[in-house]
Amino acid sequence: MSEATILSTGLDDTKYKTYCDKFSSFLYVKDIDGVGSIMFHMKHFKPKNVKKQYDEFTQYVIYTCIKALNISKQNRWSTIRAYVNLNHCSMDNFSLKIFKHINGLTSTAFPDTLDTCFICSTTKMFKMLWGMVYKIIDAETREKFKLVDDFSFLFENSK
């Protein structure tokens, strides 16, 4: 199914709300200055829980991307942004297998839609993770990743 078809058919809001109950503590959409933004709060991400609900999580990621694109398109943007907060998390909050899956899924289903992925880490976590994921991400997309100062305030009172 093409992106245009997905966007025009809308979402099953009942199913999406069920997924939100399961996954929105760490992954959700926010409108930041008119751009659909995917918020990923790693400290709340528990790979073991996601692995038990892999199919549902995959659908939730797709729905989340569509919601972000819809926000952007309503404001005449054609891209989305991602904000990844690595503060207060450990390697227990990361799964290379899940990252590979989500990276492959989103790059195939939503090519050329990522504007920038902002990563906030006040620890050495980013350097460790970046060393693992660098080779997985294509060169053009790597340039879209930006390490920034603390933006935790964006995650306060969200969802």
C-alpha cells in the first residue's frame, strides 16, 4: 500500500487508541511548531515488553508515522521530525534488533520523510548506541541525525 493510499484512508482510531494505551509512554506524536514530530522517550522503552507484542508495536509505529505526517501536511510540510531522549536510560532500554526492524520499516514505508532526528543525551549513551547503529543507517539519513543539548522540556506534559 502506498503512502498516499495510507494517508487518504485514515486510521482505525479504535485500534490506534488501544496501541496508545500500550506504547505511548515511550513513543507518541506531538505537533511542534506545525511539524509532526515523533517523540521517543527511551527511559520508558522496555524491549522485553515490546518483543511480546511485536506485531502490535509495528502497527503502532506505522500509525504514529502517519499521524505525524498528517500533522505536517496540514501545515504544508512534507516531512516529519523525530526527537529521541536518551537521558536517564541504559542499555536495558535499547534493542538493536528492534531498531533494525523499525529503521527498515520506516525507511521503506516512508522514504524521504525524515527531516531531522534530534538526539538528546547528557551521558555517553549516544556514543555507544551510535557506534552500533551507524552502519545500519544509510549515509544520506545519517546526516539527518543531530546531537543536541537537553530538550527534556519537550517531553513534559506530553501526549
